[in-house]
Amino acid sequence: MWGSKKPEPPKPVGVATPPVAPVPFPSAPVSTHPAPEIKLEVTPMTNEMRPPTPASTTGARLGPSLHVKGEINGNEDLHVDGSVEGLISLEDRKLTVGASAKVSADIVAREIVVFGTVKGNLRARDRIEIKKDGSVIGDLTTARIMIEDGAYFKGSIEIERGDAQPGATVEKSFARAATRQE
């Protein structure tokens, strides 16, 4: 009896032992009482409570289904995707004419970027850009101009150097049809 037990052979070093299953903890008792009702009161923020937003994110947008006939004046950036007939005056701001926009208006702004179609005279204190799919029929007056290859332009360009800083360079990048007159 005492001597009949066989001694266990030593285990080799580096052999993994089988993992031991974790012992489950008893779960918390389930309450039959309903959860307390929480009521939140939401009040709209006033302008005084809103954090200031940087000027680059402020601006207005005219959606693709909107049509404006008349005059647009303002003191914020404007992105037009719809159609406008009349006058757009944003003296110290940027106007972006979106790819789906159709604008038949004279435009006065600090900066004008055209991705869509514009028929009218453009006057920008800083710069005018006509992107590759953009189309402008009208006269341009600006300190700096950029017309990408593939853009359409018909009209005249007047470079105003009076507002430009001394030593400022004037960009001239003309598209294939930039100076074509019919």
C-alpha cells in the first residue's frame, strides 16, 4: 500500500501546461424595479454662448436647387451651386462659383474662384481664378489672375496694380481659349 504508489516522472522543461478555465464570478442579482426616469432639458444656445468660429469656416451656401434673381450683398464668404441673375457684391469676401452653378451677374469681391459658368463682368480686389472646367464670358479686373488649362474665357483682362503691394507678382496663366475673340 505505501510502496505501491509509483513516483511521477519529472516534467520536461519548456512544455506548456494546459490552460486552467477561469472561475466565473457570480452575477449581480437582477433588479425587477424599472430604471429611474431621467429628464434632460435642452435650451438653444445664444450667440453669446457660442464659441467663436474662424473666418475660414464661416460663409453662406446657395444650394443647387436655388435660383436667385436680384442683388446679393454681404459681408461673408459665399459658395454658389445654384443660379444667380443680377449683381453679387461681397467687397471684402470670397465668392466661389461651384461646378453646377450658372451665374449671369456682375460680381465684385475680394477673391473670385470659378468652377462653373459665369456670364458677366468680374472685379476682384485680390485675385480671380478660373478652374479647368470653369467658363467665364465677360471682362475681368483684378490684381492677380489664374486661368487653368482647359478653362474657357472670352473677354478682356485688366490688371490693377494700385491695390497690389510693391514687389507683388502678377500671375498670368492663360488657357487655350483665354484670348480668343470672335
